[in-house]
Amino acid sequence: MEVIGRRLKVSIRGGVSNTEDFSSYAFSLEGENAGGIENLYYQLAYRDQDEGNADTGGERERGYQAYLFVLKSWKLFF
């Protein structure tokens, strides 16, 4: 990315995940009332990004994510 005067020029040269096919992907699974517990939400996710087709030095990237949270409503009294 270069700043030229007051304009911003962005160059896209490819890189990780720029494969033009299905060798890079991501998916997630999410739901609510997990384990029968009311208002317990979850998400599980995985990504696999191939190194791409450009000579940018990018390497294959993989990542995982998992979380749980409880959604509660609060009543505020003034």
C-alpha cells in the first residue's frame, strides 16, 4: 500500500488463499442451548488457507476457534 499525495493506492498481488480453486476454505458450526442448557451458545470454526499462486512469500495458514457464552437479559431499575 502506498500513499501518493492525498490518494491511497492499493496493489493486490495475491498471497495466502489466492488460489482460484477450493484448496482454501473455512467453515463454522454454531448453535444454542448447548447440552440442554438454556441460553448457552457455542461456535466451533476451522480455516485452511493455501499459500496462494503469487510469489509473496505467503505460507499455508490454519486456524481453529471455539467459544461458549451465556446470553442473559438484564433488567435495569432507575
